[in-house]
Amino acid sequence: MRRLLRILLKTLLILAILLAGYTPLQPEPMLGKISFYNGLFPGRERLPFGETPRTAYNFSLSNLNAMFSSHKISGAGKLVSEEIRVVVLGDSSTWGTLLKPEETLAGQLDGKIIELNGTEQTLQVFNLGYPTLSLSKDLLLLNRAMEYQPDLILWPLTMESFPIDKQLATALVADNLKELSTTFQKASISPQWFESEKGTESWWSRSLFSQRRALWDLIRLQLYGFLWAGTGIDQDYPQDYPKPTIDFQADDTFHSISGVYPDELMAWDVLEAGLKTAGDTPILFINEPMLISNGENSDIRYNFYYPVEAYDYWHREFLNRCKSNQWHCQDYWDILPNIVFTNSAIHYNLEGAVVLSEKLMETIPKLLEQ
Amino acid sequence: MFLLDIVILLAAFFIIGLIRNPKLRTALITVASVLFVFYLQPLVPIRNFDYWFPFLTLSFTLLTWAFCARDPDLPIQANRDELALILFPMLIVALSRHTPFNTLFTASRPPALWLSLPAIAFLFILLTGSVQLLKKNLTVLYSVLITLLISLLVIIKMPCLALKASEFLRSISGQQIDSALASDIRWLGYSYIAFRLLSVVIDRKKGRKLFVSPGQFVSYVCFPPALAAGPIDRLDRFAKSLAGNFLASIPYDDAFQRLAIGAFKKFILADGLAFIALSQQNHAQFQSSCWTWSALIAYSLQIYFDFSGYTDIAIGLGLLVGIRLPENFNHPYLKPDIARFWNNWHMTLTQWIRSYVFNPLTRKLRSNKQRPLPQWLIVLLAQFVTMGLIGAWHGVTFNFLIWGAWHAFGLFIHQLYNDRMKDRLLALQQRPQIYQLYLLLSWLLTFLFVALGWVWFVLAEPGDAMAFYRMLLMGRIP
């Protein structure tokens, strides 16, 4: 019994040291860098995301170090002279909901050969899409992507990523406000909507007890690496899924506002921050394809996301800004037929990814030659 | 059992273990056994069956005691106090329906009192009436009891019958039959309970007398740490402890060490390996045989750590109240042949099967003097029946039966090999280095044989298993 009490006391002491040391040290972000990926397991083709880990062998977590350490971009090493490194940002359509990694836009572009200044170059394309609609999330990932020295950044975006109220709603952003703040600071941009939201972390949220789930997620990510490596599966592929709606009620509101959505409620400044974060690396903004419905009230709404009036206004504004700021932009909003959209107005299938990649293959060499 | 259940059991047993008075400790173990049968029963989709399954467990236990393990020379009134210790907690659980703590003992609210109270009263009448029956020839009754216990086991283990049972129970509970599933029949620990009860009835039928009090018997059958995953103790051994022969002092060091090792095996190793182990879901998804082998080996280790972890926890909890449960695993994966593997894997189940199936069957097969069977055929038949039963105990499906046959075949070949090679092996032992190499190769072969056998155990269909074997040996099949 005495031995048992000694063990209990020692355990309590170690626990007390752990609890006391954890909060000031905050090792969780750094622990994310410890990874079996790109070593024991191949790196993931896309960032960890998912809600059904048992079947998808993948799940969502907010530790950016862990996310990038598990991605194959971390194992890519230095570029050789015949390669062009491209990162593709964006939402679930880039990430590739219902698509296998090789079927996504990045997958279609990867390995393609382009001719630059008379020499053949191979595109080494990394999918850094993440299935939430928020420009801030894209900026956060872009900031990380710059560590891997890309030659080109493709940034597919859509109007739904722009509203200010979407910017911090994503768990990935909400859990990485400090890093987003630093990114804005580096870009010398301080959006008003962000200043009021920064907040500070409480002592409790920084404690070991509070972060136990995040720590367990780091272990889980490594454990799921085995089945990712063995099966190549990183998402759930349901046999059947609901098709995107094409019949709508006569509703012309976007984020509860009827008609044109005010510019001051849009986070255009995040694009500015993105351009400054990328520095000399060119960014190609792509107005991503969407389903244009032809059902009931299609004169009022294009699709589930967008009323015609609000979208058209934003669309014009996007093109105007591209022109006036001399941004590299491609407007692909209507290049895909409705039949290629899968379970949402922005999720396209392999056929859609092929069409989009072919379009981009016309643009990328010109852009890189500039 | 979840971690929280184990912590609650640990707290309860730690307190019970502090009591020095053996009678009081035995009484509390009895009460705990009754209450934990209800508490540990998981939620059942069929209405109120998370009450009725434990109720039936206790009813079968008490009736088996009344017919097989009670002292016929003592009137039932002599066991009045102990019966009260069992029936009263059952009553408390039933009455908890009308308290704010109506899910304290059961996963959902207990059934209406007009159902539960008459059921308890009926059980009491049956127990009292059993005294009259005891004076008559009970051979038929024992046979009926054996048939009933085995039939229930078959229903639970056979998916098509379990589905029918679920439909029937849903219909009498006023629920939709369409949503019935075979997995609805989640009767906690029935496989173990049935084997404990069967051993007592079979022994009694053979004329073996072992009389214990109802409290001791309920504690033996429903001992909470061993309820969900064994081990299957013997009544005489267990009853000795409960009859006041507890361990002289509680070996807390041993107990907590076993608990810690068990928790580490179960919740760290086994649960960690579960992420990478072969499963019904992932078996067809692997892209190369390297990962397939890894998943199979991970499963082999997972099932061992899971099961032996639970056993360690059960033994640790038992020690906390002064009861030493039998060991169930003794490094089975380190054994150099399949016979020794089975002597060290789920030992209490194999001992049970050996005592009640293998030995009687072998004796029976050998007893035919007019047309004697060759020795090898006796061994073959006995091995196949025995291992087939062990397979069926896990589930009456084609794959479990093949798994049993796989091991029977292995044991049979090993026996033949051993008989033929006995002299050479003795000679080999004189050359230690070569013998060590031989042992190493034997171990590897045994481990591979057992690991490959698990494919039948994990996968539900023979076609799946065959496809997996092709994958293991030849890589991805297009």
C-alpha cells in the first residue's frame, strides 16, 4: 500500500508539473511538426479535413503545423531547375469533395509539361484547398504555403468567400487568429472587421486540460496516416448524394440582404493582403465555375448561394478590381455545364476539373513568362 | 466496458475490499454483482430490454442455483437473507423508474412497475416452488435447462435467428419490426454467463454435488469484472473465496499494477492499433500486400491486447476485493506451436471446452470397442468438434466455423507431426543452437498461422476472406 501511495504521489507530482508547465510553454503547435508523413507514410495529397474519420481516414483539425507536416508539400524538397512549383488555394471545389486526389484541379495540373522560354518545365502542383468558404482561411494557408517557395499561386475563389461575417467563422481561422493577425501585420493591412474580433486567449483555453482534444488530434492524424498510406483514401465517397437544387423560391437575398450586397461588407482587403504576402510570386485569381440553374425562379437566383442581382454586381466589381489593380484574373464562372456539378453548386466532377485545367494550361505559361 | 465503468467498478470494489468482515464483504459483492449486471448492460434498441436482459440473467442464475447448486437439505427459508440481498436490489432497480435517478442503474428508464414487479414476484414463486421439484428426478429438468441455455446462445450468436428474435421482441414491445437488426440482441456477457451456468448444470447432471448459497452463486456467475469478457472461473474455486477464504490481505500493489497494465493494453495499445488494424470496412481497400500484412499483424496484436487487457483489469478488480480470478492469457503469441498457443490463449474457455466437450467426446469415441476408430480419426474428429464449437461460441457464422476448422486442422497436423518427430526433436535438443533456431522458426510459423487465421475471424464472408488472402499473397487484384 505504501508503494502504491508513493506511485500515486509521483504521478500527481508529474501531472502537476505538466499542468503548470504546459500553459506558458504552449507546445501543441510545435508538436504538430512531429510527423510520420513524408517518411514512414507518404504525404497527404490534400490538407486534412473530414467529419467521418472512421471511413475517410481523415478529419479536421486546426493545428497548421500538423496539417502542413502531413501534406506532401512538406516532403517536396527543393525544386529542380526543370520544375515549376504551383500551389492551388481555394475551397471545397479545389480540395475536391467527392473527387479522388488525382481527379482534382491540382491533380489534373500536376505533372503537366509547359514550355517556358523555349525549355520544357514540369508543373509540380500542390492542392492547398480547404473545404470552407472564407478568404481569411485562404490567406492563412497562403502565408504557410510561401514557406515552400512556390513559383505560382492559383487562387480559385467565389463570392461566398467574401462576406466579412464568413471570415472568422471557420474553425481553422478561429483557432489561428494570432497567425492571421501576424499575416495581416506583415502585409501592413489591418482590416477593421478583424480588429474588433482578435480577442485574447483565456488562461483556461491555454491549459493542458483544455487542449487535450487538440493533442489527441495530433496523435490521431498520425494513426490515420497508416490507412491513408495503405488505401489512398482520404474522404468518404457515398454511393449516392443529393444533387444541387435548381428550383428556388423567389428569394433575392444574399446573407439576408436583398438586392446588391454592399461592398463595405466584403473582405476585398484580404486579396490585397494575399498579394502582399505572396510578394514577387504571381497570384492568379480565378472566379471559380458554378452551377447556373435553369429551373424555377432562375431569373432571380443562379443557384443555392447566389441571387442574380447580388452576384452580377460582385462579378462586375471583381472584374473591375482585376483591371484597375492589374491583378492576374481569370473569369471561369460559367465555363462548366450543369451536368458536371455533383452535390453542390460549386463542386464539379472530374470532367469539370479537366475542362478547368485545360483552360488554365492556356493561361499559366503566358503568366509565368511575364 | 468503458473507462468510466472501470473507474466506477474500481471505486466500488476498493471500498468493498476495505471491509474486513468476510460475511459483510461477501454480501456487498453479491449486491454489487446484481446492481452491476444492470449498470453494465448497454442500451438495447428494443424497448426496456436493457432491463429485461439483466433480469433474465439473474433469473436464470437463481433458477440454476435452485435446481443445481442449492443444498436440498436446507429449506429455502435458510437462504432467505441472501435471496433478499439479490431480489431487493432488483426491486430497487425496478422502482428507480419513479425516482429522479431513473437511468442510474439501467441504460434507459426501467419498465413500468406493473411489468417489473410481477416478474420479480413470479421469480420468487418459482424459487420457492423449486423445493418441491427437487424431490423428484431432475435429469429431465437438467436436460431442459441445458437445451434452453444453449438455444439462447445459438439465437444470440446466429445472425438470422437473432434477427428473428429481435423482430419478435420488437413486436411484443410494440415497436416497428422493420427496423429490427440482429445486433439488437445485445445481452451483456451472456456467452460467459451461459458457460458458467452450463458447467454447473452439466456437473450436477453427472451427479457432482457442489452446494453454495444463492449470494455466492450470483456473485460467481455475475461477478462484474468478469461479466463482459471473462475469465470463466470454476464454481468450486470461486466459491472458496466467497465462503470467507478471501486473500489474507488485499494485494493493492498487485491489483493496481494489473489494472494499470490492463488499462495500458486496452486503452492505449489495443485502441491505438484499432486505427490501423484489418477490419470489415478496410479489408478491400488496401493497395499493396505490404500494407495488407501490416493491417493483419496489427489486428493480431489488437485482439490480444484488447482481450488480455480486459483480463488484467478483471483480475486487478478481483484482487481489490480479495478474489484471485484465473489467468486467461500467458504470452500466447510467444509460443512455438499451435497446441501451446491454445493452452495459453483464452485459457479458461479452452479449459472449459476441454473439460466439457473434448475429453468426454474423446472418451466416447474411444469407448466403441466393437468398431474402434483409428487414433488419428479420433483426434481429428475431437479437434474439429471442439474448435468448431469455439468458433461458434464467437458467432454461428460460416467464417467463424472456418476459423475453428482452421485451428482444428492446425492442431491435428501439429499432433501428427509431434508423434512422428518426437525422437528427432529429442535428438535436436542436444544441439542447443540449432534447436533455438528451430524454436524461432516454429514460433514464426505458429504466429503466421494464427495471424492468417484471424482473417476468417474478422471478415464476415468467405469471399471477402479469400480476396484478402489473394491480396496478402499476390498484391492488388484488379
